[in-house]
Amino acid sequence: MANQLVLPTLENLRSSVAPDVNVQAVASQWFSAFAEAMQSKNVTAVLDLLVDDVFWRDILALTWDFHTFQSTPAVKKFLADQLPLFTLSSFKLREDLVELQRPYPDIAWIQALFDFETTVGIASGVFRLVPLADGSWKAHTVFTNLENLKGFPEQNGPRRDHQPNHGKWAAKRAREIECVDEEPSVVIIGGGQSGLEVAARLKMLGMKTLVVEKNERIGDNWRKRYAALCLHDPVWYDHMPYIPFPSSWPVYTPALKLADWLESYAHSMELDVWTNSTVMSVIPGTKGKKWTVTVQRADGKERTFDVNHVVFALGFGSGVGRIPDIPGQDDFKGQILHSSKHNLATDHAGKKVVVVGACTSAHDICADYVDNGVDVTMVQRSPSYIMSTKEGMPRLMAIFWEGGPPTDVADRVSASYPNSLLKLVHQRVTKDIAEADKELLDGLRKRGFKTTLGDDDSGFLLMAWNKGGGYYLDVGASQMIIDGKIKLKSDGPISRFTQTGLLFEDGSTLDADVVVFATGYADAHHSYRALLPESLRDKLHPIWGLDKEGELNSVWREVGGRSKDGELNGIWCMMGNLALCRFHSKHVALQIKSYEEGIFGTRYQ
């Protein structure tokens, strides 16, 4: 069964699960053997505990990188290469987090979490054991993850500041923000959720960090987008580090509410942020540091910082909208804008609006137009994956839902599914969701809306990882399409603009006063190319999209590849939704801290 990407069903395993199986005993026996084999660096003994088509995912703990190894030959090479480099100890099974899971009637595994230590780090892990025909249980999935660095604990809880502060706090904060007494060790470009969360993590590790945000206020990257914007991820999935959302927070967060929360988060966490400021350039340093960063303030004055680490936290394409190059734009008598520049539906009251695009922003904007009585037509150019949040979210986000496990546990369990395995699971879940959404999907198709079940029928997972879009998680706009409230044109490509609207390749036309392009954002490399010297731009590795192991390219790491002496070492990529940023901001901070303390190892090639 080696190298065949199939789910470990009981049929494939030629096995069954006894109703009286002692789950704790099975997990404990396996874990004892695993701990002994890992501590003695006995690769053969470890392999004996794994099924042939095992997945082993490691984040920094044993590779100083993000890796997924699939099948025993790949795991064997990884362990043979890496175990000699580490002293492993203090393996401890989290007995309260051992359980038999039956995600489907034909799938059974024992999932458990554990802790251990490496030479320089404190780590955690997850394993899933499946039953074999001979009655034994072996691991189908192993996940190892760096949690903290020995000797460098986070400065919170019992290590918080215990000294009283009588009337000096405001002046102290003002000097800290302006970097009067201490220069930053890290400059973060961008004060959205990704930048703020890395800054918070670094602050907890005692590293002076400056966040540079071009907007007037923290949160403006959400505040200045279209007014109807609302998160489609549930609140339990979106918590931020150190300050979770209140228990009264709505399940789906309005963008304006999130904007205010980000502003309060930066203040409460005492993060050093310069708003209304722009990074002008990032060039190789000349004063003993790797990089020289020039920042221009609102008054036009510039300040230069010499640092070893610059974190780009600007999202996809720095928020620069991508508009297709359609001929005739200069001929059009109406207004053309990208969704990133759209604000209120009422701005176009009494006008005919065409929205080009059929994913999240397009649906949100079209629904807002309908709610405000504006005539709107959606132009769909390619199929979209549609899933209702009502049917999809409880199935996909069960671990991040009311009554679910603590967020830190949910994060580790979620990360323990390599993307190649998650794809197999999602193929089943996607089918279940589509069956539950049958009436909705049938109604859309009847109106001419083109649907897809995603890459290899795996839903929106791979669409998000590979291109950051292509789907809509329905919160009501789909029914508006079905009811004809949102008009739809999906029968052919756009040929060109005319003076009064759009001409399509089949000869049909569509009149419009306003054309809104909800067509995504610029390439993820955009901001790096804009700020780095031209000589370094071709050194950039791919950003986002999955590599051959199923890991995201460059994200939460340096953007110049795995070489220890790379010309882009110290240039970091931080991006993702709130949940990804919560979890992986810690990984970025740990890497930077370990570099600065001289304990960073070698990234496994």
C-alpha cells in the first residue's frame, strides 16, 4: 500500500475494531515504544511502528522547516538524516487527549497528543493509530511541532511585569513606540492581523519590533474595504493569540467590527506601531546587520533602521487589485473600479452595475447592491465552488465550534493533517456537503451558474492553497441568484468594452454604468519586488501554492529558499487568514528568536 494516497479504511487495512478495545492501553503501549525508539535514535524501531503509507509532518521541531514525508522510505531517509542531529527527551503522552475517532463508519483511528523536548526546543506532537489485520495498531499519521525554545520562555503569565507603574506608563509607551531608547530588531511591514500577531509573538519573546502600517489607523485594511464585508469563518476559528474574542462575539465577524478589534489588540498588547508610514526600501545592510529599512512618516521625514529581520505581512499582492486587460476600457463612458476600491452600494444608486467575478467578494458586493435596490448583474467567467455555511461549516470546522477543544489543541490537531491526506478526507466531506446543499446547487445550475466541486472534488481546500480563491461560502447571495435578484451572465467570455457596457465573444452585450472587477489581487511577489533591489528580485522563491510535499511555498519562512547563506535570509513572509496567522505567527517568531540567539539549526533540504 506504500505511496498510494488512499484513506486508511478498514477495508483497505483488512481490519476491524473490537467494540471493547482499550484505547488508552493501545495508545500507551505504542507511545512507549515510539518514545524509546526516538530517544535511542533507532530508525528501524520507529519504522516498525508505522504503516507503509504513513504521513509524517514536521514543523521546525526536527527539520527547522515545514516538511511532509509520505511513505516509509521517505520517513526513513528523514529520520536517518535528522535524528543524529538532535537529543530527544521527556516524551509524555497527553492521556486526557487520547480518543478513538470514527469520522466515517469505515474509518477508525486512535488520535493522541504528546509532548517532548529536543536539544534546543520544547515540542508537541500528534499521532493517529490504525488497526491492522494482525490485531496490532500502527501510526498512519505523525506530527511533530516546535512549541518553544529552551531558556527563552514567553514573557507572560508568571513572567509578566510585576512592578507597579505610578503615572509613568503613557510617557514610557510614547518613547517605546517612537523607538527613542532602543532600535527595533525586527521591522514588520503591514499592520493587519498577520503583522500584529507576529509582533505580539515577538514581544512575548523579548524582541523589540516595529510595525509599519501605511494606513491612518490599524484596522483600515478591513475598515476601508466594501461596507458589506463580513468574515465567513466562524469566531472559534478566528481567535487571536493571547486575547481571544469575548464569548458574546458573533459567529461571523463584520469587517468594521474586526477593524476596531485589531486596533484595540495593538493597543492592549502594547505593540509598537507607526501608522501613516510607508516603507520606502529594503536593501542589504552595511552596518553589521543584514538589512537597511527606510521608513517615511506622514510628515515626509525619513528614518532608517538596520535590522537582521524584515517581515512582509501585506497579504496577497499588498491589497493591489488585479483587473483583467480587456480592450476598450478607454472607450467606456461609465465607471470602472476594482472591488478593493468599492465602498457602498448606495454610491451607485439608480445605476446599472455589472460585477465581473463569481467568488466571495463578487457575491458579497452583488448581495449588497440587491439589498440597496441597485440593478446588478454578475458576470461569471469560470466555475465556482459553492458551499453553504449552514451545511459546510459544522462539517469542516467541527473542531473549531462551540463546545470544541481549546484553541491550542484544535490548532495542533488541524495542523497534523498533511494537505495530501486532508484532500482525501475533504473529497468525502465535500460530497456530503454537496448532497446536503443539493437544492441550492440545483437551483444555481438551473439559473446557469457554473459550479465545481473543486480540484479532484476536494472542495475549496486546494483552491485556497493554490490560488487563494475560486469559491464562495454562501451566506445568502446564492439564493438571490436563484431568485433572479442578482442577474447572471455566464454564457461566454468578455470580448471588449463598448461605450455603454460590455461586448461578449458570442456577440451579446450587457449595458452598464458601473463595472466592478472582483477578480482577485496581484501576485504575492508584488510587494517584495517593489521594495527589494532589482538585483535580488529573481532570488525570490515561489510564494503560496503547494510544493511537491503539499506544503505551502515560502509562507511563514524566509522567501529565498532553504540555504543558510541565501541572499534573502532575514526576509520573511507572513500571510494567511486569522487562524493560520494565529498558529504560524509563533513559528515565525521562534525562527527569528533562534537566529538571534544563535541556536537556529540547518533547514532540512
